[in-house]
Amino acid sequence: MSTRTRLWLVPALLYAVFVYWYTDFGGPLSDTEVDQFIATMESNGGDPDVIAFIATFARQDSGRQFLMVNNIDMNENPPDVEGALPGESATDLMARYAKHMIPALLMRACHPVLMGSAVYPAMDLVGIEGAENWDQGALFRYRSRRAFLEIVTNPAFREKHHFKTAALDKTIAYPIETKLYLGDPRLLLGLLLLALTALTDLWRVSRKE
């Protein structure tokens, strides 16, 4: 195998491995899978209305990745909750929640895409009252609805979720499937590897001339 072949083959293999890990090739959730997730939520003592709501989301699966859009308003005076120290701030409580949630996300190729603090009240508000003020906004990428359900049906999620609810005054979170997503790591990594490999190849050829 020539040096040039190896030069292009190594990043191509690395990219293929990343895409295989980052992409759910399992297709839409089957009825059997959905039923298993429902049974798990029921055995965990979940609210029947919440279970029915999530079950509908699961049965409408397209098999694609999605982004969860989050608007967040932190509670300035959160109550004391079990498992936390008295007087902990909303930031402290959210950190306790994130300590479980972030590893659960990352191991399934799910991750934050964008996070930031609000710098002004809502500048365009139609058809809704009481939503003028938010503290933060965030986007989280989920590899698939399958990965989402693996996370939310884990008993550890339920045990930590009360930290999040105590930390928030209000929140809105809803999923979207992207039509345009220029920040997709598969695109960015592919372009980066292509550029670096091409530059390395050009440098190698130039040294021989």
C-alpha cells in the first residue's frame, strides 16, 4: 500500500467510524420497541398521561436525529429538595441534574449544540402571555427518538429530574427535525478531514519536487 493511499485511507476510516457511532441506522422505532419502552415507564411508576404523550411521540418516529429547543427561566428562590443541601441555588440544582444527564447524552452521541444567556426580553411575542422573560436558551442534539427514550426511561433519570424542575421557574422544550443544519458534526468533521488530508497530500508532493 502506497504512502498516499494510507494518507487518505486513515482519515476515511476515522470518519466512517465516527459516522457509524454518531448516526442511528436502526430506522424508526418498531411497535415492539415502543411497547418495551412503555412497559419500562409503567414499571418505573410514570404518570399515565406523560407515558401516553411520549408513546405517541415514539410511534410517530421518522428514524432521524432531532434537536430539542429549550427556553429556560431559572427559579431565583428554589425550594429545598431531597438529595440536595438546604439553600442550594438554581444553578447548583441544575448542576446536579446535568451531572447525570450530560454523560447519559454523550454516551449515545447526543450533546449540547448551542447554549447561551438571554440578553433582553422577548422581542417578538404573539399569542402567548407570560413568556416575555427568559434566562437562557439551549439546543440539544439527540441521535434519535430511540436514544431519547433510552435516557428518559432509565430510572436514574427520574431520580434526578426533580433537581431540574426545582431549579426552573418556567421552561418550554420541544423537538424539531432539521431541514437545514450547517453545524452537523458529520459535515464539519468531513470538511475538516478533507481539508487537512488534502493539504498534507499537497505538502508531501511539493517536497518531492
